[in-house]
Amino acid sequence: MTALLAGNAAACVFCRILVGTQRAIRLRGPRQRLNPLPRAVRCLHGLPRRPTRQPVRFFTSLSRPPVQPSLLLPGGPGLQQRRSFWVVRLASRVLKLRYLVLGSAVGGGYTAKKTYDEWKDMIPDVSQYKWVVPDFIRDLNDRIDLEKFTSVLPNLEELTKLLPDLGKVGENFSVLKGLHTDGLFLGSEVKGASGLHLLLESSRETFLKPPESKGSEVNDKQYNKTSDKEKVDQLQEELLRTQMKYQRMVERLEKENKDLKKVVLMKDDKGVPQRKVKSLIEMYSEVLDILSDYDSNYNTQDQLPRVVVVGDQSAGKTSVLEMIAQARIFPRGSGEMMTRAPVKVTLSEGPHHVAMFKDSTREFDLCKEADLAALRHEVEIRMRKSVKEGQTVSPETIALSVRGPGIQRMVLVDLPGVISTVTSGMAADTKEAIFAMSKAYMQNPNAIILCIQDGSVDAERSIVTDLVSQMDPQGKRTIFVLTKVDLAEKNMASPSRIQQIVEGKLFPMKALGYFAVVTGKGNSNESIDTIKDYEEEFFQKSKLLKNGMLKPHQVTTKNLSLAVSDCFWDMVSESVEQQADAFKASRFNLETEWKNNYPRLRELDRNELFEKAKNDILDEVLNLSQVSPKHWEEILQKKLWKRVSTHFLENIYLPAAQTMNSGTFNTMVDIKLKQWTDNQLPHKSVEVAWESLQEEFARFMSEHRGKDQDDIFNKLKEAVREESIKRHQWNEEAEGSLRVIQHNALEDRSISQKAEWDAAIQFMEETLRMRLRYTEEIIRGMVGPNWKERWLRWKSRSSEQCVHNETQRELERLLKLHEDHAAYLATDEVTTVRKNLESRGVDVDPSLIKDTWHQLFRLHFLQRALAHCSLCKRGFYYFQQNFEDTELDCNDVVLFWRIQRMLGITANTLRQQLTNTEVRRLEKNVKEVLEDFAEDSEKKDDLITGRRVQLAEELKKVREIQEKLEAFIEALRQEK
């Protein structure tokens, strides 16, 4: 725009020059053929006239000879011929202004385009930060008021004022014609070589000023042009301010986003979604991570390429890997084994030099020494955790990814160094374990073996070269690296020995390439940059390189990393599709087996089955809390009476029933009940409640539900039940509160209703009958089959049973003589019974007599008690009268009513404690056990077993690997 204004102004100035001159122009010599604008003009006034006769003269329309006075009249033909001559030639010269106008337009356009390109270059490229910029920045178009912005711009009419005024140029032509007819001449002298400079300078000085009206129009036009230029400059400044404003805003947002991202990564917040596109090497590394955990019968997981770093201990494997990764990321020690487990390092290029573990979202900034120290410490901790007790090395892989500028993309596995002797503190099988681990990685036909050899020691002491030769005898996938070349050159007497090593002539091992590197001066505190500078400086001064023993492409870790990366990707391109086809075939075989064996079942792996079983178990525990109170009280009352009935009958009821009067009976009963309540009854009650809870829980756990029941969960459910019960602890305060409740219940003797009396009699009869049947079974087992069974079923008695039978007969005679006999036999009675039996030829032991008497007397007592119970059915009236004026004594019925009431109150109390406290605590224990089992993979492997689970696990892994391989292959093709 500025150039266009300048061109327009120059055209106007030149027109004024033409108008203001009064003399003709005479030019000299050959220069008269040039463009008339840059010519030197001499004014004819005041200068000496040159000779009129010259050998050669050249004339133009502006430099013709002086005009002689015409003899013709003013209106004659001669004057008309002179006027026509000047008009035509002046018009042709003035029309050459179109070149100036066109040049000005072209120059102005070029300047405008250049300014636009400069502004465009000043705007930063934020396309790669689109995922960082918040949504409101993307909506700036909606927030900026474009109408207000466009209102400031000049309209079309103002822009047209900036263009050359072609109508004014035509007026100047008319004025020029009129002025020439009056005899005006141009008389300004050009001083300079630039036509534009001449016009700008001439515009300041004019030899002839135009009339006053013309001058005011020119001033108004110049003022309008100046105001338009100011508007354009103002718009440009505003546009620059707006651009700088939003540029600062974007920079501030980028900085804030970077800080927030670091904070989130430091907190290891897994819940924050990250919009991140995975690179090609990251996709490949994920496949290798899945394959490291995959174990099946197909053995295809070891066929994908990876760079395996092997070498003798302290040969510099870790140092070479750190130089390739451009960071000191591994723990170091002097002579001590530091690499105790395989470390898979995924290298990729990125804008920031960071490292991250596979199972963590924390990023370690490798440019900060604090993060580097934390990373080395974390690697060491993970290695020690992976090593089992009693072992020195572990086969578990530690996955680590490193990104940074200039890093070559590849996947390396750093293995423990090969040793020749097991030292103190190591496991006895450490040497064999390292050999087996190295062979397992190198036997992969697509693995690239990076063999590290210490150049500072004798080559004959190397162990790893023989191992590598066994695994890759042709050397088609081996790269040999000689480390510590600086020490080798310094200490080795024959430098040609190094040449033999790097040429592959000293070892029987063959390799694709041989490299010589320097990994520092042996100081663990050296930085990577320092080591690189030292390596480059050494090889620049090394005689090995100067004398041609080493070639330039064989030295420095930079060349090594480039060669390894190229070899790695060549191997990946050649083998990855073949591996994808192998997994595709494995998937087809597994899917066919599943369809044939489990056609109606979903393909659930072990984790999914565990989650399903977990939900079922929690539902069953929830159902436990929905058991009705009536059901709880019934089972508690039955189980409690079954537990304490024997003690009550043997130690309380039978001894008290031997007394002669009701007062002694009640006194003995109260004493024994008090002792029972204080010592045994509360504890027995809690045990019954806990057993009832376990039985109900087991019933819900083992309950079959038709099609919903899956036998594969039985082992898991049983383990959860046992572990939950083992962890459950009953509330210790329950016994104390229960003791008070039971003591108060047993002290009550007030039977207020006839129904309660009848219920007590019924409870007493059921108890006595149950005990009577039990006693009869014991006596039948002692005396053997009766005469009916002997005759009808052809059964016989043993000798011992015959002795018991004879003893029973003798004791029954004694009971018939003394129906109110005491519960125990006297010594003389035992002697009498024994002598009577001996007189019949039966030799019997006194203890046998007492045992038989005990059961026989109990049978006799229970029969009498049942008969007495029938008499007490009509004794409720006498009970209300305290058994006055009657010989009926029903205190035993009152005793059974007290026991029955105590059982009901105890069952109600235990039920409340179960439903309010213990069931919830058991549910909490079950959840804790399930959470512990979920974190223990070995436990899940033991509890959820079978071919169905194994097949589902394999099928899921193979599908995942195949899908990721196909995605990787597609990305690899797109990159190519």
C-alpha cells in the first residue's frame, strides 16, 4: 500500500513539472535515446549558447532546435502544424507514465505479500497443541465481535481514493496542452540517477506555481491521502496488538497445561483421561508386554523381534544401553551385580526427555538429577522385589519406556551379566539361572543379539562370545560391541589385536557388524554429554582410527544406535506379518475348541469369573441379612436346648428330683441354675449363635439355583467362607449382657396363664420322651437283641451282651423291691448283685454293674417322670394355690417352664445381636477376603481352575495380541 501511494504521488509531481516549465528541453549526444525521466536537463536561461553548427546532432521531440519566428499569420497553416507536432509527442511521452504506475502497483503488491508472510511467520504453529488448548479458546470465533472489528476497516470508497486518479491525469493533459499553446516550456534540471527520487525531490520545488484554486484541490487530495494512510497504519498496529495478545494467551495456557500435567503425573492419578496418540514403537512395546505375560502351548510369543543385550558381568552392557537412551537410568555399583532381572526398555523419540514404567503414570524428567536418582532407586527396588527369597536373579521383566529428542526407536532387553563363578551371597544356581535366561531370550530366531565385550580385558576370558556363537552360529542377527576402547588402546601392546576383534578374525563368533565405543572414564557421576564429548575427542585423536584399523562408521555409540535401530526395524518388517498370521491360526483353533466344548457359555477369563463369583457371594451374604426373625429364633432355640439339655437333665433335674420335698427341690434347683448361668450357659449360648450363623451362611453359599449355579465357583466359595469365618470375632461384651438376661429369666416362677402351663408340660414330655428313647437305645446296645429279633432276624448276642443282660435282670429285681431307690448303688448292694450273678456262673466286674445300673435307673426315672407329667396336666389350679391341700407336687413342671422361658428370651437376644451386628461384620469380612483374593493372582489361579478357564484365558490373550499386531502392521504401512 505504501508503494502504491508513492507511485501515485510521483505521477502527480511529474505532471506538475510538465505544466510548470516554460522552455523546451535540449539533450546531448547518445544519451538522448534513453528514457527521458533520468536525463539531465539544462535550463536555457542564463547559459551560454553552444555553436549552432556541430558535426553530428541528434534531436528529439523535447530537444529540437530553436524555433524561428514565423512569417505567417497566427491563424495560418504553419502555426497549426507546429501545435499538432508538440501535442502528439508530449502525449506519447506522458503516456509512458503507465510504466511507473504499473511498477508502483507491482512493487506495492510485492511489499504487501512480504509483510503478510512476515506476520504469518510471527504466528506460532500451535497445531500440535490442539489437545492442550481448552475448549473456550477454540470458541474464540464466537466471542470476538467481528462486526466491530470490520467497522474500523476502510470502506470501498476510501480504498478507491488510494488508487491513481486517472481523471485528474486527463485534466493535466488538457492543462498541459493549453499551457503549451501559450508558449510555456519545461526548464527544470534533473540532479541524480533515480527517477523516483527525482520526482519526490521535484515535488518540493516547482518553477511555476499553479493558480490558487488548483493548489487548494491538491492540498485537499494530499490531506485525504494522508488520513487514509494513517487509518491503514492504525489498523496494522491494532492487528499486531491483537495478534500479540492471543499469542501471549496461548503461551500462558501452554505453560499452565504443562505444569498441571506434571502435577497430575506426580500424583499418579489414573482417573484423568489423557488424549494421547500412541507412537509406532509404543504400540509394538505393548504387544511385547502382553506376550511376556502370555503362557500357552503354542510358543509363538517368543518370535517377535527385540534387541537382547548380553555380555559378561561389568563388561559395560548397562553403560551402552544408557548411552543409547541418553540418560543414566540404571543403578550402578563397582564390581557388584546390579542387573538382577531383565529390563525391557522401549526407546522412542519425543519432545521431552522422560521415562515411565509400564504399570505407572508417573513421568521421570531425565533432565533433572532428582528425577534420575528417583528413577534409579525405583529400578533397584523393583529388581529386589522381583527376586524371590533364596534366589539372586529373577526372570520377571521390568518394563520401562524412555522418550526424548534424537533417540532411535527400538526395544531393548538388558539381561543380567554372565558370570563364571558364584561368589558368596549368591544362590548356588545363579550361574545356571543366568545362562538359562540368556538362552531363552536369544533362542528367538528374530531376536537381535547385542553382544557386549570388555575391550580392557583379555579376549580369551570372555564367556558370552561362546554362548552367542551357540545361539547364532551364522551371525545373521548378532551385533558385536567392543567397550572401553580407550583403556584397550592404552594398555594393549599390539593395537592390531583390536583390529582383529572388530574385523571378526579373533573370535569364532560371527556378527552382522562390529563396533567400538567408549562409555566414559569409569566415573559413575559423569553425565551423558560429558561421556559423548570424551568419546568424540578420543576417536578424533585415536591412532586406531587414524591408521585405518577402525573405520569411521564403526565407532561411537551414535553410529551403534543407528545401526541397531535399522537392523531392528528391518527384522520387524520382515517377521511381524508372519507372527500375526501365526496368532490368527492360534485364535481359530482356540475358538473352534470353545465352540465344541462350551457352546452355551460365555468366554469369561479368570478375572471375569472371579468378578462374577464375587457378586454372587455378596448377594448371598446380603440374603443372610434378610432371614426372618422367627426363623432365627427357632433355630437358635432348638440348637441351644440340644446343646444344654444333657447338662440340665444330668446335673440339675435328676439330682433335684431325688429330694424328698418341694422346698429342697427348689433350693437345689436355684443353686444349680445360678452356678450354670454364671459359668457355662452364656458361653454355650454364644457358641450356638455363632454356629447357627456359620450354618446359615454355608447354606446360602452352597444353595443350588438351577441354571445360575456354576460348579466352577464351589472351591472359591468354600475358601471365602472358611477365611471369613476364621477372621470373624464375636463381640466379647455379648456374654456379660446375656448372663444378666438369662439369670433374670430363670429367677421368674410366675406362670400366669393356663396356656403357658400346658406349653411347659408339653415341653417337659417331649424332653423326657426324647431322653427315654435315647436311654432305651443305649440299653439295647448293651444287652443286645431281644428274643423277637433273635428268632425273626436270626441275630445273636455277644458274650459281653450276655453279661449285660444278666446284670440288667438282677438289677430290675432290685428296682421292683425298692421303687424309690436312690440314683446310686451302695457298696453292699453291688457286692450282693455280683455274688448273685456268680452263683449263676456269670463273672462280672463291679464297674459294669454300676454302668448298667446308671442306665437302668435313668430309664426307670424317666418312665415315672412321664407318668407324673400326665398327672400335672390338671395341676395349674393347684399351682395357683401353691399346692395347698393336695398331695400333687408339680415343681418339676415349673422348672421346665423356667427353662423354656429362658430359652425363648436367650434366642431373641441372640437373634437381635446377629441381625444388628454379627451379620454386618461377617459381610465386611467377606468383602475384605474377596478384595484380598482379587489382588492375589496365585490365589485366584488355585481357586478357579479347569480347562474352561485356561481356554478362555488363552483365547482372550491371543485375540488381544492379534488385534494389536494388526493395528501395528497398519500403522507401519502408513509410515512407510
